[in-house]
Amino acid sequence: MPYRTNQRHPFANRSAAVGLAALMALTAAGCAKSEDDASGRAESSATAQAEQKVASPSPGGKSCTLKAYGGRKIDLENATVGFSQSEKEANPFRIAETQSIKAEAERRGVKLLTANAQSQFSKQISDVQDLLAKGADLLVIAPLNSDGWEPVLRAAAAKKVPIVTIDRKINAAPCKDYVSFIASDFVEQGRRAADQMIEATGGKGKVAILLGSAGNNVTTERTKGFKDRIAEKAPGLEIVFEQTGDFVREKGQQVTEQLIQSQPDITGIYAENDEMGLGAVGALKSAGKKPGDVKIVTIDGTRNAVQGVVDGWIQGVIESNPRFGPLAFKTLDDFTRGEEVPQNVIIQDGAYDADNARQDIGKAY
Ligand code: GZL
């Protein structure tokens, strides 16, 4: 079974040209190999083949230019880019995301300043203020939360420093507070996870949801997509438990331990990221369960979770590709040269199940 993506016609509208340019840039950029100083792990050339591809460049086709944004002309080659990472690099999603940004900056010879908020929003706000103080001419932000960005937006606007946001959305005005937003379609990820859960359970039984952390669009959208799809396709699947595991493995394990006490006959667990899903596997192992006793579906596409599919503990993984480096820098490059960039770029994500996990694990991160 091929490595499947959420195929939609990628270039269906005016901004298709912009999206196509982004996609062509990705192809031209090739697959930057990179060493991750956080974990010292180099991405193999196989995984680099899973660089991001644009699915539909910008819903509604809106774009942004330097002129419309009101920025000053910047020569990217001589500029300093500041990158603000949200969560601690204990999660392979964050490690791969930071590694992709660093590798692309290095490949283009662009000076990069980085900061990591260690999953504390107040620190992310001060991190970005610090990057501005250190002279960042452009910012790439992976936001922890969707709200509370006003102080940063004001400070960046005062210095005419353009912002590109990746992964999670900030609730602010495109082409005014930030230039462009590059991300997955998280509602679609939830829908596809529901399809995998329906397939694994035959559409009947009791399902628990390990929710992501509160205060960001990823958790709300992955939950919405999953619930809507279950209601639409499998009314015989009852959602009997929802609790946050904060996107971390330890909490995913703790919550699952409570779950199997309160719901000993649970049929399936939908974990809104791999780390919590792997925590659930740990709890099930400790409780003496066997692979497949409880059907688990997760989202991210990390190496450990895909191995869990190979081993039968996890039935499906929907990819959330964190390799934003090429697209983020392509956006910065076009924007600073006065070209149109899409206000929203949605990337394609793959999926893994028992049919393709073993052959496609090289694409995991
Ligand atoms: C999704 C990203 C999520 C990952 C989690 O794009 O924001 O945050 O799915 C991470 O692993 O914590």
C-alpha cells in the first residue's frame, strides 16, 4: 500500500502559481540532510524524502506582499532570522521541526538565532522579545498557544519585522500581524484518524480521546475532525472518555492508567499525538494487555509510533509533517524580494497502518 497523503488537487486557484513555486522550490531544494544538535540524530536521506509538499496553497486564495504588509525591503542573504520554538525538544515532532529550520538556514547561508520556550507561553513571549532585541530582521514562530500574542505583534510591527507562523495558528490578522501561516489541515487529520479507528474497531465499541494541550487550534481541530467523522460514519462507536494528556508521554500514560480502571472494557484510544499514544501503550503493557487488545490511533508520524504499528500495539498513525524549513524560508525569500506569498499554506500529510508501516518507516521522524 503506498504512503498515502491527504490528496486534494493542490493547485486549484489563482494562488496555485505561488503554491506551485513553493512546491518547485521544495523539489529544487532537494532533501537537506541535517544533524540535530538537540538529539545528535541525523535524518536519513529516506526520511528527508518526506519533506513537506503543499496540498492547497491558500484557502480562499489570499496572498500578501511586502507592499501590502508595509515592511521594509530586506535582503534575506544578509538578514538575521529569529526562530521561536514552543515546546521542549523531548518530543520528536519538535526535534524534527527545529532541525528542519536549522538545516534550511544553513543550506541558504542565512544567519539564524533560535530560542526554545520549554512549553511555557510566558517564556515564548519573552523569547521573541529577546530575538527582536538581538536584531532579528525576520521571525519564524512555532506558537505554543493561539492567543496572547499582542505584545509581540506590537513590538515586531514597531520594528517592521515580518513574522511567518508555522504549525499552530495565532489568532491575529494575516498580512497585517503576520505574513503567512504554514500548517497541516488538523481537522482533516482528525477525520482520517476516525477512519482508521472505524476500520480497526469495525465501527462498534467504546472510544477514549487523549486530548492535546488546551489553548491551541491543533487540539480543538483534531477533536472536531474526529468527533464529526465518528458521528457521520460510525454511530455505533461511543466516545465515553476525554481527558488531556498535554501532548506528553508521561501524562498520556497516567491518564490511560485511570482510563483502564474506569473503563476496563474500552475498545479504542484516539491519542491526539504520538507521544501520548506511546504513553497509552506503556500503560496497557503494564496492565498485562496484548497488542491489539485496545485499538490505538495517533497523529504525528514519529519513528517510535510507526514502530508501534509494525509491532501491532498501534493500529494507525496520521502524519503531521514538522519539516517546515524549506517552505518557511521559501516564503521569507519570496516575501523579502517583493513577491506574492500565500497567506495560508496547507501541507499534505501521509498516513501509516499495518499495510505500509514496515516499508515506509524510513519517512517517519
Ligand atoms: C501539530 C503540533 C503538535 C504535535 C504534537 O502540528 O502542534 O504539537 O502533533 C506537538 O506532537 O506537541
